Amino acid sequence: MSTKLILVEGLPGSGKTTLAKRIHQELSNADAPSTVYLEGDLSHPADYDGMAYFLADEFKHLKICHGKSQTILEEIKKPFEEGYMIPYRKILQDKTACFSEELLKEIFEKDVYELPLELHMQLIRKRWEEFVQSHQKQNEIIIFECCFIQNPVTVTMIRDNASYSLTKDYILQLAKIIQPLEPILIYLEPVDLKASFERIVKERPKSWYEGFEQYYTKRGFGHDFGLSGLCGVMEVLKERLKIEREIFITLEMEKHWIKNTFNDKNLPLKITDFIF
């Protein structure tokens, strides 16, 4: 096996997390060193979940405005490009520092996924480049859930209603960056999109769906087309699936589009058949 990167993609409820974990388990059973990074992993080596980015002058201004927190801000900053990353979610999770509500609000406004699109894409491309460079000589297989297609589509189409060509070009740029790792892309499509989404809505906290609906219908594509409620969310998901399928077709890498019925007990075996 020559691949060093397995990418698992698909819409919410398609089975991405389950499949990523199963691939990791199958690789472990075969004594193949591997690590899986699921959606929202704060230690993700190719993404910036829960990270805020401040240009040098912006960070200086932040410290001036929050004098009591200057020492903490200096301790937690991570130099990157022309500014600093602040891993605020990990700090909150580990309770290693306290932020005032006002400071936390200002930090969140600079979350990497809230930055202007061009700056966001620049930072993410750089992150992928550094990951590939550091991982190229490693023997370990890395499994990523949703960060290769889902996240770029989310921030371009769903957040900003950017053009299809911009979204496509962005993902193709990422594909070129990861080429040295000989990636395998696995895309899961639920046979019944509405049923699979309604299933995860029932399984997850009410707050998850409320936040999801807000993001999908009050921003970008959903907002511009006047969508709302569950019906609006479904329309955005259908458009997202259409875009992701079109981009998937153009990608030049080993790739597999699989319809997941959630009843196929042999799915993991089929996956490992083409991984090994």
C-alpha cells in the first residue's frame, strides 16, 4: 500500500465518522500504523478547528484593548505567517486560561472559519502544505474525516455563496498539494438523504440542529435564496451534494463514490479491499 492519506467525505448522516473509525480499526488489525482525525479534532494537523488568527497589528491592538489579559495572550499565541494563531477552543476545553466575555467575543470574530474568504483559503492551503511536508517521510497512514471537501464547500458555498468555479478551484488546489501522499478519497452518499439527516437530528442534541439550521439558512447560499427551516436545510444539502459530486468527478486521484444503505455489514470489508 502506497497511500499515506485516506479522505472520508459525505453529507451529514452519511456515515463518515463510522467509516473513518472502521478503516482505522481495519488498518490496526492489519498491523498498519494509522491515526484517524475526526471532525472537530482540536489537534488536527491539516485544519484549524477552534483557532483564531490575528495579523501582527491586530494582535497588538487586542492586547492594548485587554490589558489585564496581555500576559495570557502572549503565552498562548502561536506565530504563523504574518500574525498569530490563538487556539482558544483547546484553551477553554483544557481550562488553562480564562477569557472575559468581551475578549472571547473578539477572539471568536477572528476564528479561521470566520475570516474573509481569501485569507481563510490562504491559511488553510498553508496548513495543508505544512502537513504534507511533515508527513511525507512518515510510514503512518492518516485518515481525515470531512476536511478535504466538506469544509471548503461549507466556507465557500454555504457561508459566502461563492461561485462554483471558486469552490472547485480551491479544492483542486488542495488536491494538488496532497498529491505526494497518494491519497485515497472515499465519498459516502446516503441512499435517502432526508431520512439519514432526520436520523442524526434525532440522535444529536437540539442545540446541534439549531446551530446547523442557522448556519445553513441564514448565511451565504441559504440566505441569498431565502431558505428557512428543515425544508431550507434540505435544499442546501441537495445543492451541496450536487456540487460535491461534480467536483469529485474532476479530481485526479484514487477515488470511490459509495451509496451507503446503513444496512450493509460488508461495507468496511469493501473499503479495505481497495485500501490494501
